[in-house]
Amino acid sequence: ELMNAIELSGWKGGAPVTLPVDEDGDKVQSESGGGFVSMVFTKEASISLSSNTATIYYQNPNKSNHAVILELYLISDGQEYFLGRTGLIPAGGAIYRMDVSERDAGIRAGIYTGLYRTYYYDPQTGERAAISSDITEVKISVTE
């Protein structure tokens, strides 16, 4: 599997579903009020309609200084359809499976394009940061 990695830094911040990841490395110290997030992920998701779950891979490495919430969207005819949301993924955590809570798109078995939308949270205060990210061109394989 092809892994992707992104690091964001220098921005100002404004049911458990994770598993710990054994990773070496210290948290990145940012300037006062700033944040740093590092992420590792695959641009593929597999959805089972019978179990209402998506199999994905998203890691919030230990060096990140924010927790993350990940949302999954399917794109059809230029419209985004919300499929589900994780709980908070702390620094050092990863997620491999998430519930698909919505099926607004009326999706059927097939291959689709989608995206992950990430939101960042201060682990001390729980305050949502002013920045979010979209990971586009996610290949979504849907099975019955």
C-alpha cells in the first residue's frame, strides 16, 4: 500500500475508535499559540454496506501536538455526501475502521471518489483549531 505523509505547522489554533501506535519521536514544539500536525494515511477506503463500516488507515503520529477528527465524504456529480466521522484521534493514535453513519448518496456497490476532511483540536482544552484540511482523490470501494 502506498502511504502518504503530510506535515502542517505554524498555524494558530483556535466512543473510542483509536489504537495506539508505537512510534519514536518527540512532539514538535511550536511557537506560542501555533500548532503542528503530522499525518500518515492511505488514499483508499473500503465500505461494507452490510456492516455499515469503512476500512481506512489514518495515523496521527506522536510528534503532532493536536488531536484530530476525521470525516469521510463521497463525491458524486460534484456534490459531497457525508458518510461518517471518527472520535478524537490523539497524537500517537491511528484508526483502521470507522462507522458509516450516513448514506445520503444512496450509494451502491462500485468505485467512487471521495475525500477525508480533518479537524484539529487542542488536547488540553478541547478547543477546535482554526484550520482544517481536505485529503482529496480518495478511492472509495463499496461492497454489499
